[in-house]
Amino acid sequence: MRAYKPKNDVQAKPYYTDRFYVAPQVPKFDVETDEVFASDLEAIKAKFEVKDAYIQVEQMVVYINAHDIYGVLELMRDELQYTQLSEMSAIDWLAKENSFEIFYQMLSMTKRKRIRVKYFIENGQAVDSVEKLFRSADWSEREMFDMFGIEANGHPFMKRILMPYDWQGFPLLKTYPLEGDEFAAWYEVDKIYGKEARDVIGPELRDPARVDRYDSERFARLGFEVPKGTEITDDMQRTVQEYQEKDGVFLIKKLDKESSVVIDDPQR
Amino acid sequence: MAQVKNRLTPFFENITFDREDNELVLNFGPQHPSAHGQLRLMLHLQQEQIVKAHPDVGYLHRGMEKMAENMIYNEFMPTTDRMDYIASSSNNYGFALAVEKLIGLEVPRRAKVIRMLLLEINRLMSHLFWLATTALDIGAMTVFLFAFREREYLMDIIEGYCGARLTHAAIRIGGVPLDIQDSFLHQLRVFLNKLPQNIKDYEDLLDSNRIWLMRMEEVGTISTEMALSWGCTGPMLRASGVAWDIRKEEPYELYDEVEFNVPFSDKGDNFARYRVYMEEMRESAKILYQCMEMYEKCEKDGETELMAHAPKYISAPKLDIMTQNYSLMQHFVLVTQGMRPPVGEVYVATESPKGELGYYINSQGGPYPYRLKLRAPSFWHTGILTDLLPGHYIPDVVSIIGTTNIVFGEVDR
């Protein structure tokens, strides 16, 4: 029987894991241990529901409800001096709990603090765009849509950004294989010649980097050179290399190590 | 705002426009030599003035985040080289630091000093490259040749260290693989002693150059609010009036032990960015002198450790691997299976030559990162062109792209 491979996560898996291995945790600290974060969290808690909050690797992580994101970020920007949205994207948890985790990495330059605001959304649910608050979210949200297919409500230009506009599939999903899917493999052929050309071209010629070692018309065989068009068998003779200088290279023969100078300083 | 003085009114002898408000759509790139890589700009023009700009990126997309999810941590290190390939050690460093923070490693002092030497050499290389290409875009061929000559010396030093000139992979998780070569400090000192004169040469050629000033002054002005809102970092932000340098504000490595200033300007135009880059080169040189002293002190104190000692995550030194069975076994497991950091997540920002280079890593305790997000500064420095270009003229596009210092390995990842 073949080994079972889950369809909902086709990423690389460790080939061996100790049965009794328990992964350690990156320590989480209570928010009260940091004054600045504690007061920031109080300000957020006063207006919005906070599901969880802790400090991990010197940064506060705050879990909120998905529909509060615009309000929370507005509060953080206008009142808590978190003036920059460094980064935002999603994490795919579809295989585990059919949801995405969205994170927003906020930076306060006056307090020198970073907060990560996070929430979960269901598969197929859209997020609220924060592009009106931070222009940087314009491109981040487009990238998130491009990679995960998560749309942002109220975004002015919800189009793919890195992949071509006519691409199918969302590359960063765990269900998307690393080497690409059927559509990706035939993308150029479909686009240039049409779908019906798939049979004519075939999978062998599809890949422009393909090297055929038995084809002497288009490929040379280094070390086993044969005239163009020769039928190649496996028992080929190694090409004999003949050098012009029978007694060594003229210049090197005359090199006198004793009287030569080695220059090791290029800026002399 | 757009520059208005000294500008010729366009006069078309043989072209007639049907309508007064006829809008021309100009496709700039993706193979334009001054687009600094694979940038495609859709420019909507009213005569020569841009009314709408639409940057189109993704021509160099290799899916590095996807690749990271399918690689063990050490395997991903050379891939980071291909992000900002002008200063690849800074990418290596950002990733190494993120993983070290995740597993809670402390790097030996000597390795820290070597890392700082590499990082600042990379910053100098990147800034020299920026100056060269931007000056070339504007038409100053001499500066291009001068700056490339100086960059070549730095690349020679780096080549002597790690064998590569562009994609260094010179930093490992937990330290550095090698000590610097014997000629490193001497070569660097010779270079640094000449650098002030070199920078002065560039400035003599550019600072009072009428063409340079026309193309740079009051062109591409970014206000502080705009820079913050667009997520600008690095010289782009500092030229817009925010003196924010992660090396200073959230010091990593030994940046809290060295003395340097953070140059900034409140003008926000191309010229301000040019000035910030020039001053940063001087500050880098200052840091490098101090690093060389630190290195010599390390040598005197007999601190020879180059890699952190953490048998669960980092292979033992080669001598141990060759002589001790347990070290060999652990090395075998770390190479074939990869290290397994603890469950958790981390976002680490470092000051790369272009701006804030951030690595977000979500680890689920496996040998592969569950999610890795690369926060490359150039991505937003390209995005800001949407708001920055309208109102400017076609020649300004080239100088603005030049001073944003975008690298497309980093934008598209």
C-alpha cells in the first residue's frame, strides 16, 4: 500500500521525526512586564475586544476580532503613535482549522516598540482594507490577495501584483505544490500557441531548459565529442585532448620564481 | 512638487494632437536601462507631464517565501543572497538574526565584529553602486566609473573572505563560518584612508553641478506623512525628516558600542536623498574603523569563537566533528534533517542599506519554517511611485527611480 499523503498540505515534510519529540516553545511573557505595552493594551481594551495578548521576542502580539481591524489600527495610529505599518500578510491554516491568520506588523518610532496585531478569518471570508489608514497596505493587501486569494473590502485596486493578471491558483497556499500545478506548467504554451498545442508540443519540449543527452544535433557532449547528427550509443570513447605546446606552455616555462614579485595589494 | 524653473516648454513641430487634453499612455520598461531592473511603469501623460503612474512589478518573482517553506533553515541562507543582490550579506544577516532570536542564541563577540565589518562593507558597496548608477542615469559617466572603481576594491576584500563577489552567503545562523583573512584589515584600512578623498571627488563633481542640481533639487519631494504612510524606511525616510535608523534605535550586534551619527534631512527631495547617501558612507567608514579596533582587541584578548555553542541547533566546530563521535552524529542529523527551532514566531528588522529589512518567521517546531514573510524595503519604495510621480515630467521619472534605490530582486522576491 502506498503511504498516505495529505492533499491539503503538499509542502515538504520531515522524513523522520522522533515519536517522543516535544517541540519547545518560544517563551511568552505577560504584557504587564512591559509598561509601554501594558498601557497600549489598556487603550485598545477600552474600545475593542482583545482575545489574547502576550509578549514574544520583545514584541507584543494582540489577537482581536476580524471586524475591529480598521478601528484598532486607526486608534493605534492616531492615539498610540504607531505611525507605520511595516508589513502585513496571512498564514495558511486551512489544513488544520480551515482558516487564515492575518497579521499586521506595527511600528512606533517615538516609543521604539513593535506590535503585531492578529486575527483569524474563515476560508473565503474577506478582510477589511486598511489602505485608507496606511498607503503601504495598498500593495501589501494586493500581495496577500495574489498569494492567498484573500480579498480586501474597500481596496481601490484589488488585482494581482507579483503573478500575471491571468494566473490561476494562489501560490502560497499549502495546497499549491512548490513546482507549480498543471496550469503553471502549461502557462506559456497555452498563452502563445493555445491549449490545443499541448499535444503537439508535448511535455518533453515544453521545458526550454531540457537537455537531451542522446541528441547530438543540438547538444554537445563534453568529453565525449562526436560529429553533429551522429547516433549516440552508450559506449562512446572519451575525446582525446591534444595540446598545442608539447613541452608545456611557453610563457610559464620561462617564469623565474626567484626574481618575480607577487603583488598582493590591489590598491598599491 | 514638480520642478518648474528652467524648464523648456515642449514644442512639437510635426505632431498634431487631436484634442487639447489628449492623454498619452507611455509604457516605461520592463527592459528600460534606467528602470534598475524589471520595473514596468504605465505612465499616463498630459504632454510631458505625468498625471497617473501605475508601477507593475513581478517580472523577477521567484517565490522565495514558498521556497523557504520547503527548505530547512540553513538551506535557505544562499537564497536570501538573491534578494538585494547589491548587498547580499545584509540579507544573510537579517535571516540569521531572525532564526537566532527564535531559538535564543547568543553569538560570540568575534563573530559579531566580523558580521559588522561585513555589513558595513556591504553598505558601502551598495551606496557606491547607488551613486554610480544614479549618476549614470542622470548622465554623469565619470562618477559612474569612479564609484565602480572604489566598489571593486571592496568586492575584492569580500572575495578574499568568502570567495564570492556578489552573492556572498558569508553569514551563518549562529555566527560566521570563517575568520577574516590576513590581508583583510590591511586592505580595508588602505581603502578607508582613501575613501574621504574619493567621496570628496564625487561631491566636487556633483554638488555644484548645474545639471545635477536641476535634476535633483525639488524633484520627487516626499513629505514626512507620505513617507510614513507608505512604509518608507532607510534613507528614503531619513531624507524626509525622520531620523530613524534601526542600528541606532533598536541596536543589534555591537552597534550600541560604536559611535556614529544618523544623517537626515527635512527636504525630502532627490537631492536630500543624495546627501543622506553620501553622509552615510562617511558614517559607515567611521563604524568600520571602530570595528577594526574591536577586532584587534578580540585578537589580543584571545577570543577565537566564531560560532555559537548550541548542539541542538548548530553543528560543532570541524575539529570536534572529525574527532568526536557524538558531534559527528549531531552534525549528520543537522545536515540531513535540519534544525528544529521552538514553536513560536518572530519578526526581526535590521537596517539594510535600502531600509528596514524584516524577516517574519512562524515556526511550528519542524525543520521547515511554517511561514516566512520577507519584508523588503524596496517593495514599498516602488509602491510610493504611484503617488510620487504624478505632477512630474518624464525626465524626472528616471532621477526619481534612481534615488529611491530600488532593487528588483528584493521587490519581487
